[in-house]
Amino acid sequence: MKRFLVWACATIALPVAVAHAGASSHDKITYESAKKVAEAKVPKGILTSHALLRDHDRLIYGFEFTEAGKSGVKTVKVDATTGKVLKVKHQSIKSAQEDKVKDMRKSVLKS
């Protein structure tokens, strides 16, 4: 039984560790740089969450901001290789929650 538990833990943990290591080795820009790019798109926004996502073979930083006086959230996606803004989108809270569930499935590094 102990051997099975050790094998099961190693089988689960190894792919996660490899995926995380692989993700950081392909990053061309830092989280801080991507954050500054995203904040420039939402200058009065307050950062509420961020994640490093894998979209097909591309790494993307996803940022969510709230803005005073506006309902919902503004999502900014930044290419982790080039630093280019890929998408800026204002969403209702319900829509943002649905997207967050989808993004969690392809998340590499969450915070």
C-alpha cells in the first residue's frame, strides 16, 4: 500500500513540476513587466487577480481589475513572450467567473 501511495504521489507531482518548470523557462518578460503593461491599459483599476496561463502553445499573463463606479471586471491578457497586449475586455461578474473557471483549467501559475 505504501508503494502505491508513493507511486501515485510521484505520478501526480512530477507532471505538475515539469509543466511549471517548462513554463518559466519560456517566459521572456517578467510578471512585473507584464503587470505594468496591463496597468497602463486600466490606469484607474485595482488589480484583483492574476495568473499565468497556457493557451495552446502560448503563455499568457491574465490580469483582472475592478474600476471604481463600474460593475464587473476588466480583463487584460498579455503575451508572456513578447509583452504585447492581446486582449482588453470588460465583463460582467457572472461572465468573468465563467471565464475564470475555464482559465483555471489551463492555468500554469495562479495567484
